[in-house]
Amino acid sequence: AQSVAQPEDQVNVAEGNPLTVKCTYSVSGNPYLFWYVQYPNRGLQFLLKYITGDNLVKGSYGFEAEFNKSQTSFHLKKPSALVSDSALYFCAVRDNSGAGSYQLTFGKGTKLSVIP
Amino acid sequence: DGGITQSPKYLFRKEGQNVTLSCEQNLNHDAMYWYRQDPGQGLRLIYYSQIVNDFQKGDIAEGYSVSREKKESFPLTVTSAQKNPTAFYLCASSIHSGVPNEQFFGPGTRLTVL
């Protein structure tokens, strides 16, 4: 079974400060990891993904995420937060261990509020 | 929201009625998915389809049905057997479910049971 945990329901950060949104995962094989963002009453937008290779992944809108296999984490980061980054962020995982494991499992989401 | 459209944006249903939510994509994607989103629970997979005329149940398929007669279309029917249908429903697609490509999401349909 695969699972994702986003330990913080809400993260508040001041505009211009660095932000981190945490994600830990559990899979039986190796993980494929994704971050998505959702604005109110909208669908999800893809930010970035880790498949293999470099542990630091760069994505859209200045976001990046670091894959840490020993800690089974994939935290989302941005050096300088913008008010427009305020949204709901979802981490998702897929196990690459074999046939039938095509499903993405999503975390419960973290609400990011960037304070002017 | 890419090339995926969902309609209607808001839908109201009386108890005991079936309703069908539309999802169309023009991305030429093979795989399509239906998720349900409830506050504080993330997204849960209802059904997914990897190719035309084939689909599989996800984690919460009870009370729902789907069809995949065309590559572009993956409608979801919420039946009267679904005990708690009020939710935000999201449709997604990807190039192929066998490779780790990202999913593209539609704008969603908010269903309310009166």
C-alpha cells in the first residue's frame, strides 16, 4: 500500500520569507512524487515531480522540492513567498513496483497563507 | 486547467436522483480519472480508465458508474446508491497511466444534494 502524509493542515508565512510545505510518503518500491496546487473552486495545477535522478527538483513559479530517501520526504520549498502563492497544496505518490500500481495517492492538503 | 472541460460547474440534485457529470479532454490522453474531494480529506479516486472501453474501480467506487466509449470523454454517473454525494468532483487525464506522467485536471463540478 502507498500513503502520503502532510503533517501541517495550515502554514503561515510572511511575504518575502522562505516557505516549506512538508510531505512524507510510504511505498513498497521506489516512489514517483508530485506536488500540485489548488486555488479556490478550481482544479489542481501541476507544480513538479520526482521520478529519478537529481534529488532537487525545480518546478513552476519558482517552487522546488527535495527528495530525501532516508527520511522518505519530499518537502516543497520556495526561497521567497508571494501573496499570490496562497493556496492549497497537495503532495501525491505513486509506487513504481509493478503492474496495477497506476494510482496516485494524494495527501490531505496543506493550506498556505502568505501574509503581506 | 489545460484542455479538460467539466460540466456543469454547479449541480444540484434531489435525493433519489441519478446525475451525470461530464468530462471531455482534447489532449489526446489515453488515461482518464475521476476524483472526489471533501474538505480536509484530499482527493480520493473513484474510477480510472487506461484505454477506451476499459475502466477500473478506485478506492471509493460504490454508488458511482462510468463509461469510456470515446477517448475524449469519461462521464461519471452519481447514482441514488451513493449515500453522501455532496462533494467537489474532479476529472483528470494523463498521457498514459503506465508511465509517471503528471495528471492534468479539469476545473471541477460541485455537486450538492438537496
